[in-house]
Amino acid sequence: MTTGPGATVSRAAGPSGASTSGAAGPSVEPIAAELLSTLRDARLAVGTAESLTGGLVVAALTAAPGASASVAGGVVSYATRVKRDVLGVDGALLASRGAVDPDVAAQMAEGVCRVLGCDVGLATTGVAGPEPQDGQPVGTVFVAVAVPGATPPRTWVKALDLSGGRDGIRRSTVSAVLRLALDTVRESTGAARADDSAR
């Protein structure tokens, strides 16, 4: 599947390729700190486009000391029209599939890179509850990470199937998108291989 000119989308479900369930993810502080360190070493800036998490992702990132070196900012695109008008998500896509969709997540991540002029875009969209949305059950979540400067430009999308109530779903989503971003940036910059060789 492609989204945008020359951008490839890789899909996975959960950090190890399987759907993720659970009431609450791990503490986000260590993941956020490691992501920021990796971004800083690579001289990359990150931005967030958030729907169901409502700013929790950028809050987790900016809670770490020195975040200003790597965090460009965040867009809370809770309303569908903000996804379309601010982030540039395709209106026909939103009308046909709704906001809880992997392609919407991908376009949100790509859009925030354009809006904020950042190197890495993170996006979250899904159903935290208590009611279903757009025909999707509670706990259906898509997170995405876009790296438009990669060759070719790439966007990774991960599907999550979460449980545990509204707060738990939101916390697990933050953990998942930060982990996906860390893995993506390390892969893109070769940081993971460098770490392995140093051991």
C-alpha cells in the first residue's frame, strides 16, 4: 500500500507483529527518553498528530529534560475536520472510512511533518471508548510513524487491539507509538546496529 508520492507503508500489529491487548502499557518515561536521545544523536526533530490520545504523546516527550532539542510540537486533531483541514488527510478517505483507519493514521503522520517541518511524524487514531466509533469497536487503534526524508519516504502503521478502559487504552497507545517511533528511527539511522556492535 502506498500513501503520498513515493511513500511506502509498512503494516504490523503490535510491537512484535501481533495484536496488542492489555489494560496499560509500560511506563512511557524510559521509552520517551530513549527516543529523544536517539533523535538528538541523529539530529532529527519529531512532531505529533494525536486524536484519541489528545496530546498525551507530546506531553510524554516534553516531560523529559532537553526535549526542546528534538521536539518540534504537536497537533491535537481530535475533530475530523482538523485532520482534513490542518493535517491534510484526504476528505474522501475520511468520508468513506471514518477517522479510525490505517490510511488516516499514515496521512496524519505525514501531514504533521509538513505542518511542523519536522523529520519524524507520530500519529494516533482510534476508539478509546466508551462507545464504538465509525463502525469500529472500542480498543481499535492505529498508530503511525512517518519519515519523509528516508529513501524512499516511508510510513509505518501499526494496528492495535487494546482493552482495559478508556484511560488504559490511551496510555497503551502512547507507549505503542513511542516504541514504534524508537524502533523506526533506530532502523532508519542505523542506531540499532551501532548499539549491537558496541556490546
